[in-house]
Amino acid sequence: MEGEATTTKRFPVDKPSGDVENDVEKVYEDLPTLAEIRKAIPKELFDRPLATSLFYLVRDIVIVGSLICAAAWGIPMLPTVHLRAVAWCVYWYCCGTAAVGFWILAHECGHGAFSRYRTLNHAIGLVLHTLVLIPYHSWRITHAKHHKYTNHCEKDTAFVPRLEPKSTCQPSMAGAVMDAPIVSFFVYSLVGWPLYLCTNLSGQRYAEFTSHYWPNSPIFKPEHRNLVLVSDAALLCWLSVLVGMGLYISAWGVFTHFVMPYLVVNYWLVAITYLQHTYSTIPHYRDGAWTFVRGATATVDIDMGFVINSLQHNISDAHVAHHLFSSMPFYNTEKATPYVRKALGKYYRSRKAGFVPLEVISVMADCAFVNSEGARVHYQKTHVTLSTYINAALKKLSLKRD
């Protein structure tokens, strides 16, 4: 395939420094326009055939349903507790990884990429997102703003970069612990996604309470109120079913078959969305420097391997095309990517993922904050880490012994 050699390159666009950082027009003087990129893509790839989308929906239902049935009937029959424990862990990972497909298809519905039928899109999206405990309309609304203002420091809605600390004082020990990449990874993987929905964690900061579940939150407009309430009502119905199953059928069954795979879904959502926009070589912008194309191309296609790419509907390895044309269905963004790569040239970013948890931890170590000034900024490492405190404590202990 033409350009295949670029699929594992590590960001061809250099990370500038000094005055070049703010000489944005010079950096992007040959960046193509959205119309030019669209012209390079075959028109048929913008079609949204309902039959194809329904095929993938049925495929996901069959995969997840088969895993649930295999776990329910097969694992209890294993002869030892150790084998059952291993089997449960395998099931949790596989089922959670496959269930991300539901999230992706609902995400497609929110963009109008599932089909040409808006009502059908919203009906399917509401059901699928509710299954994985996401308020469909509420998240759809804020996610649309993320696409509209991708990597805009003041207007993006997810993984908004922290600003460079104004004070030269060291943060608290507790702050250093929470900022430690491995600690941040486990916290975000377990509860990062629910906290983002509940408290707007990693989003823009507002003076008042902000939540995807609260219709009066500043992230919503008055006309969004009923949509937020519909999403909340759907979640309450599904949670009532889960609680009822736990009380009257089997709490252990709900925990093993739903809760644990759900945590794996959360892990993947954080890993996917974090890596797509957060490498230290990916720029963020402010007013005057940001444009739609600059923001949309400030992402990276990450090859997770054939199995993960397929189960998760190419959300990682065809993400640049998705950000440029969000109403293009996922099965066509994969086909459009070679054309996008050729049109963008040096502005196209891609890489092949290693072990994903280590990838996330590594990026967290590199990406602590951005400068509080500048039209185009990049993540920088923190100056004070947990090791700073550990080394200081060891030094004090050594002096006391002397």
C-alpha cells in the first residue's frame, strides 16, 4: 500500500521550540484545507449504508453474548478454584474489550455516521450507551464540542491540558503521589471515566458544579435539558434492572458478568481517548492560532493490532480521518486513511502501539502541563515528581544516621 512505511513512524511533524513555537502560520503554511482533503477521498466512502452498520451491531451482540454465555456455563464447571480465577480474568478482559464496540457504535450514532436516519441513530445510540452506563445525549453533546474545538486549550472538552504551575513552591506530597504516572494510570483506569461524566474531571473548569448528569450544568444549553433528562432516565432504568438482578438473582453474577467487564471498558475508554491527543509532540492551540484542520490533525492514528482494531471498530488506527470527517462511518475511515495520509503528508501522525498500559504511563510521565502563554503549546514534564520527595526523605534519613 502506498505510504505503508509511514504507519509506524513517530510523528513526522517536529516539536518546535522558542520563537518557532508561536510562528504558527509558517509551521502550517502548506497544510491542506478541509476541502482539499475531502477532494482526495473517493466520494463513496462518505456513504452510510444502514445494512453494513447493522451487520457490525449484530456482530458485536453475538461476540459479547457468546462470551457471557461461555462464562456463565463454562467457568463454574472448571475443576479448581485457580482455573476458575484465571478463566474469570480472561473473560473480564475479553468481554470488556469487545463491549467497547458497543460504545463505539453508539459514538457513531451520535455523529450521525451509523445511518442516514437520525431518529434510528439516536434510538440505537441511547440503548448501546446506556448498556455501558454512559448518558448518550449528554455525552454526545459535549463530544460534538470536542470535535468542533479539538485541542483548543480553552474550548476543548476532554483531557484539557493543565497550565504550567505559577508558583515555584513544590506541591504537596499527596499531590506528587497523585501525579505519579503509575498512580495516575490506575486511578484514571478505574474511575477516570465515571469521574469525567460525574464531575467533568479533565474537562474545562467552571465556577459552578458541572456534570453530564445535571441538565443545568454550564456544558449544556437550555435546549439540551430534556435530552439530558432522557439519558438520565434511561440509565436509572438500566441500573434498576442491574440492582434487581443483584438482589433477587445473584449479586455475584452481576459483579462477575457485568461490573468487572465494565471496568475493563472504562480502562479502554481512558486509554484510547487519552492517547489520541496527548503525546508531547502533539500541539494544543489558543485563539488566533487554532483552526479546525489544525485541531483535527492534532491527533494520532495508533495501530493496536488487528484484533483490537477490529473489535473496537478502528477507533484508534483511523482516528485522524474520523476527526476530519466525523460523519464518515468507521468501516470507511479505515479505507480513507491512506488518502488522508497522502493529502496531509508530513502533518499526518501515526504509530504502532506497544503494551498499552506502559504506553499510557509513559505518556503521562511526559505530559504534565503546557505553558500558560503561547499560541501553540506542547506538553512538558513536571519538575517535581514523587522521586523528588523519596530522594529528599532518603537524604534526611542518611544525615540523621551520620
